[in-house]
Amino acid sequence: MDVSAEPFALLRALFARERLGVLATHGPEHPYASLVAVRASDDLRRLYFSTPRATRKFHFLTHDPKVAMLVDSRSDDDLDFHDAVAATAVGTARELEGDERAEQLVAFLARHPHLKPFASSPTSALVELSVETYYIVRRFQNVTELHLG
């Protein structure tokens, strides 16, 4: 495992700035990508997002819980080829329930207070992505793998 501080500092800064991620799931018919509001745990080992249960992304992640999430700092500018950072988190997703859901919902809403009606709805799931590996890309082609074990 790469235990140097630099990748963790880079990820912490990225998750402090960016509030959206692209979730990649795989269903019985095809892969699928969705834009989601995201929150990272303090240790970066878990990512959280909310989604209605009646969505394709939720159906797909219950069919195959192995997912990926991309969070990046691009601004759609030419400088992004040099300055942008992208992190792909790969791991396993699961819906949180009970006290665990209640606890993490408070933290999720602290990051995204405007989503309270959506995320608190009984029809919405709060999903935890347990990250196994981050792939961090800088300067368009400099890739660092961070295995969390």
C-alpha cells in the first residue's frame, strides 16, 4: 500500500472542493454512469451518496455492487490538461439502514444541506461505497494507485 502523505493530501483537497461525482455501475444489459452528490469519510475509505430506489443506478448497483466513482477538479479549460486532478474510487456499494443510515445521513446533509428533502425521503437510499483503490490522475497522464487494503 502506498502510505505516503501526498496522495491522501491530494484526495482530501479534492473532496473538500468538489461536491459531485460520476458513479459508474453495471447492470444486466449495459454499464451506466450517473451524476451524484458525494461526501467522503474523514479517512477517505468510504464515499456516500443518496439516490431514489426507483432509479436505474440503484437497480444496477443492487444487481452488481462493484462500482466506480470519478471525482475531478476540471473546469473545462485548456489548463485542465496540466492542472486538473481526477480520482476514480473503485469498491463495493451497499445501502445503509437503521442507525448507521441515520448517523451518516446527518454527515451527508452537513455537506449537502440543500438535499435534505431528497435524501431524507423514505423513497431514497443512502449508499456507502467502501473504497478498495483510488486511481489518481494528474497532468493528464501521471497515475498513482492508492490501495486501501
